[in-house]
Amino acid sequence: MSMWILDRIKKSLRTKLVLASVVIEIIMLGLLLANSVRLINDNIRHHAIDDVEETSPMLNAALAPLLFQRDLASMTDFLGELPLGPERGLSYVVVFDDRNQIYAHKGKVDIKKLPSLDRDFEDAVRDGVFDTKTPLKLSGVKIGEARFGISLGSDLTSKKAVLSQGLLIASGEVLLTIILLSIIGFMLTRHIGTLMKGSREMASGNYSIKLAIPGTDEISQLAKDFNRMAAAVNQRSQSLAESEERYRSLVENQTELVSRFTPDGKLVFMNDAFCSFFEKTKDELIGKKWQPLPVNDDVPLIQDKLRTLSPSNPAVLMENRIPSGKGDIHWIQFVNSGLFDADGNLLQIQSVGRDITERKQAEEEKDNLQTKLQRAQKMEAMGLMAGGVAHDLNNILSGLVSYPELLLMDLTEDSPLWNPIKTMQESGMRAAEVVEDLMTIARGVASGSEALNLNRVVEEYLDSIEYGRLEKARSLVSCRTELDPDLLNMRGSVIHIRKILMNLVPNASEAIDGSGTVTISTTNRYLDEPLMGYEDVREGEYVVLTVSDDGSGISRQDLERIFEPFYTKKVMGRSGTGLGLAVVWNTVQDHKGYINVKSSGEGTVFELYFPVTRDQLSEDREDIPVAEYLGHGEKILVVDDEERQREIASGMLTKLDYVVQAVSSGEGAIEYVKAHPVDLIVLDMVMPKGINGRKTYEEIVKIRPGQKAVIASGYAKSKEVDRAQKSGAGKYIKKPYTLEKIGLAVKEELKK
């Protein structure tokens, strides 16, 4: 029941009006009754005081002589004749003598516990008796005291009658107020329901509604104003619908990513281009938050910029990384504009995004090229400086190296001059080694035309005295090798390539704190496309020397400068001159090679790329006789998009007595096979400018079922190679080609 009343009060204006008026009426009547009670009590008080003033002289005149004479019998008779009772003047009388002892008493009172004379008048009113006292005097001398109580019974009876009559009148007034206010409330609120119904209709989108409230009072005027407002809103809504349709058509046909979202990030609108970019439908995006769409690292930056939107700063420009529905990362430039209400509160944010990925990539490539150019120019300038210093030092050191040697030839080892001169000679030799490093930094001295094999250089270094010393000094660090047994040759200077190992391996060992492993590996690598790294490696055939460690890595700041001469993090005078990596850099440059460095908290990897040569070492001998994989005039089709690779493969196969044709694309291979059957195809797997090897082979076997093929690639074996082999293709060989590798693969496949 109480819940129904509360619900009624919440929903009914009329109930609230009546309730408020009744509460006010009750409060006012309560105040009026309280004031009446106060006035009545004041009147009773004055009446009691008047009675006391009349009674006190009478009691003194009657009781004082009797008390003086100690005439108890007469006093008792006098008290017995007094009119005592709740409705009479006196309630009780108690007489005290001059020793404050009770001499006589009359009336209903506890003589052992007389009421206190200083209690509040309200307490006397509640008890119906006003307690007081008067001295008993004879000839001006006090001989005793009389305590008595004035009965208030008749006054209280009158008070109750007055209050009862007041409450009855107040109740009637409240009831009359409720009735009158209910009638007035009904008259005031009877048309409010009609107005509420009209408002609900408008809220639901029915702007053609009209309210019929007769009369000329304020509510009737409000109804007319409501009708005019509904008509205006109806007209504007139609215009807005037409405008929105034109806007929607314009936005939907935009190629930019257009969306709107609330300040808390929920998407409320997006165009088709937005949905297409993320490969989602509008139903999948509406109501969702935009935060999962950008790259996670960009979300806090976006939120910070969006918080700056205000009427004085209504739009912000930002560039963010956004993964598309395919998973690739795009750079999108967004213009985010705030939509505000009249009070400046942000209602929605409209975002228009344009794909700037190509521009960003171009800028990044430009920055990388600029950085690498500056690095190369810096290294070249340092090299020129080092060359000049080396030239001058050579002249100075010649005496320090040559003369001690001549002097030692004339001395015996027990001579007191032997050790000092020997020390001078060794110091001069160490200085000469530094000069040699400086000469290497000067560029041009490390180049050579000798054909060499990196595996042999590595093995010779591991057998050297320098490596033996390193093993003793760093006994907790082990060194392992992963050398490609089919490694191709390169051209260069054995001495300077060995110098690379003498710098990289000790550096890797010293980068390990405690125990660890340094790995030296070699491999053949063919690049179809440039490799973007510390230094961009151009496409081609390479032998790669890799030195890696599992140390703590190199910081990004140091990584930019590690190849600069004299830049070192080692302890000066204990761990080298700071020229080691500068020597490595310039030696690789002189060999027309490239360096790629990768470092993390798990270690550092140095990859050195050297161009392949087809020249053979004079002492090289074929493990397998060429006669075992010679051909017999079979027709071979070489398919490769790189001209150099076609020439190498065709030349090798021709030398092995095969009849060879070559085409530059998968599409060309398909057209050739349609007209010319072949015994075998040497098929490149990666051809970026057309269809790849797998698709090429699948189309060829439709034309020539059972066509034999050898798959070749500069990359590791991939899923595309596996799919091609499942379709019937044969052996997989990795570039760069060697005569033995391609000859054995072709021979093996032809025998199937």
C-alpha cells in the first residue's frame, strides 16, 4: 500500500499539489494549536498566582494565632472545614512550626515527600496542582510556615475543552482543504494529461498531432502554442530528412573513412569506405568502441588529443597506425571535429580519415637513406683522417720497429739492455698494428682479387695463436661453428677477412658476462629483393659470414656509432683502441659487401654479405665427378624473373650437355610449354612481378600432366614449395646455384 502511495505521489501532479497544501495546512494549524496551548498555560499560571495571593493572607490570619497558642484541636477543626479537592481552590495544606516540624496537615499529599517548589509550571499543569508556601507571622514575627497546593482541575478542564474544540475545527479545515484543493487540482491538471499525450506522440516522431483544449486560459494558450510548435517541427523534420539523405549520399560515396562517435568512444555512424577498410558490416561496428581499431600504442595519444576538443579548438589533426581488415598496417590521417551544443558541451566527434601510407613509407625511406648517407659520409671523412694519421705515424714508427731489431742482433739475452730494447720493439710492433688498422680505415687497401672460401678462413682463424689466447682469457665462453659445406667462393683479401674475425669474435666474447656462446656461421644466400636492415643489401648472390653472441646486446644509441673510429665502450688501455669495428666496416665496403646488425637483450648478430664469385680455388677438387651428372641432350626450360639468374642456370646446364631455353616469367613459361614440350623445368618459386612458381606449375600440369620440374628459390623452403611438390613438382634447391647442386637435382628428377 505504501509503495502504491509513493508511486502515486511520483506520477501525479495533482496528488503532489494536494499533499503539499495539506502538509502546509497541518504545519500552520500545529503552530496555531501550540500557541493556543501556550496562551492557556499562561492564563492558568496567572490565575494560580492570583489564588495564592488571596489564600496566603487568609491562612496566615487563621493559622498563625492557633500555632502560637499550640491549639492543635482548633487548627485541626479549621483545616477540616477548608474546601479541599481537585476541583476546588485548595488541594492540601501542611503547617510547619518554628522548628520546621510538621504541626498539622490536611489534604491528599505525601507529607514525607512534599513536591519541590522550584519545579517547572508545566509539571504542575501535568499534576493538576500548583505548589507554594507562605510564612505564618504574628505581630511581624515568623512563628512557622504553611505549605499548600492550589488545585488547577477546573482550569485544566476548560483547557481540554478548548483544545478539543480547536482540534475538531482544525480537522474540519484540513478535510475542507483537501476537498477544495482536489477540485482545484482537477481543474488545473485535467488538460495536462492531454498535453502529456501530445508530447509523447511528438517524442515518437508524430509531428502532425493537434491538441483540442477549449478556453482562453493559460493552458488553452499553451495547447495552441504546442500545435504551432508541432507544425514547425514537422516542417523542419521533413527538411532535415531531405538534407540528411543528401548528406548521407555524399558521405557514403566518399573514399575517405568517415565516422562519428560519442565522447565515450561509441561509434554511431560510418560510411561504406570505413566498413570496407576494416572488412566489417555496419551492424558489427555500430555501438562498439573505436579503441580496438588502431594500434594499441597509439590509443593513449589519440585519447589525449581528443580531450583537447572544445568550442575554441573544434578540430584536431592526427596521424595514426590502423590495421586493416586484412591485418596490414596503414597510416591514416584523421581530421576529428567536435559537434557541440549551445552550452559548449561535446555531443559527438566526426572523424574523416585519409590513407597516407605511401607518403609515410616514402618519408621513412627518405629518412633512412638520409641517415645511411650521413653515416657513409661520416665514415668516409673519418677514413680520410685516419689515413693521414697513419701515413705520418708510419714514418715515426719505422725507427721504433727497425732499430731495436738491429740492436738485439748484437746483444745476448743476458744483457741488461735486452729486456728494455725487446719491450721497445714489441711496443713498436703493437703500434704498427694500430697503424695497419688505420690504413684499413683509409679504404682501398683491403680489396683483392684472390678467390677464397670463408669456411677455410674461419678454420684457419680457429687454429691461430690469437684465438688460442682468447680461449685462455675467456675460458667460460665457448665457440661453435655452423659452416655450410656447399659454401660458394668470394673474391677478396684473406688477411683482411681474417682481420674481421679477429675483431668480431673477441668483441662477441667480451659482450658475454660470465659463461655463454659465440657462434660463427657461413651460408649461401640469394636475395630476390633488397634486404632492408642496418645497411640495405641489394638483390643478388652472397656468401654470408655471421658472428653472434648471447650477451646483453648493444643499446640503440651505441648501435648508430659502433663503426666509428675510436668510438668504444671498452676500458681505455685494456681492451683495444676502438678501431676494430671501423676496420670491419671498411673491409666489408672494400669487398663491395654489406653489413647488417641486429641486437637485443638476448644478444647481438653481425651478418656480413660478400658477393659470390664463380671462380674456383686452384686446389678445389670435385667430390663428385661431373660425368655422373652430365645430361644427354634433354630439353630444359629455365624460368626466372632475374636475367642474371637465367644466365647462370642456362650456362651451367648447357655446360652439362642439356638443351636449354629460358623465359622471364610464369606467364611466359605457360605459353612456351603450350607450343614446345620440355623434359624438365627449372622453376623459380618467387617472381614478384607475375604469378609465382607454384601457380605457374599448377597451370603447366593442366597442359602437360606429369611435367617434371625442379623448384629453386633464394629463400628457405616455404609452404608454397610444399604445395607445388604436392602437385607433382620434384626436388627443391636453394640459390645461389652451384654446378654440382643444379646438375644432381636435374639428373635425379629426370631419372624418375
